[in-house]
Amino acid sequence: MPRQPLIDLAGDGPNTRITWTYTDGGNHKHTRRSVYAGAISGEQAALLASKLTADGEFVPADVGMPMLQLVVNGFWHPTLDHAWHTLDAIETSRETSDADVDVAALADRWSALPDWDPDAAEAALAEDLGPPPEEDEDDEPAAPAPSP
């Protein structure tokens, strides 16, 4: 059965909190939550979930959401890094929105997406972040991931 995010629309909050996680090949993780203005509908939440891979993954850059690799490593590690993130939760929230688009615009981006493009996202990340400072014997990043 495909991995699905937690979808909790039972709250009475006026906004939507979306939580996603990046895990690199060395199992370093970073989770982010963003709050989007507007309460997501059941139909919109189902649309987001339907676009995920069987492992519950997506490429945030393809829909205008932040990629989390910089937070985890601070550089692009060609054997450990990738574009895929896991969508963890979609929930109504009373928190103040902090995203630069509302939930309707985000759902429109997901709806318009024909397919995920991890290659383009990885190329952009490699260019933006640059190579790792050096590698150790186990091909792990030499610098530890920053603390959240």
C-alpha cells in the first residue's frame, strides 16, 4: 500500500499547515512546516496525496515549496543527496500563515504538474549549493548537519 500523509481536516482553524521531511542517503533528516492561508478542502488534500509517489514523496521545487537539502548538509553531496522529500501531514491550523502563497494557489500548482522532475531540481541544487568540502572514507559528509 502506498505511503500516505496524515490528513487531518477536522480542526476549525482557518489555515493549512503542511509538513514535509528531507532525508539524505546518510539518514540525516530535516522537517519543515509551513502554514498556508486558507483551509484546504478534502478534495484539495486528496489531490496533493494523489500526486505523491508510492513512497509518499514529491519534489518541493516543482510546486514552489522550499527544498531542505541546504538545511541538512549546507552543500550538495552527489552520492547522498537527491530531490525527493516526504509529505508528512496536511492539517487545518489556527497558526498564522507564513507561506508566500495561499493554499488554493498551492493546490493549483500541484494540479497543473504533469510529473515530478527530480533531475532539474538536483541540477539546480548542485549549482546553488556546490560540492561537499571533502569526503571521509565512508562517503559521508565531512561536516555534521547543522542543529535545527
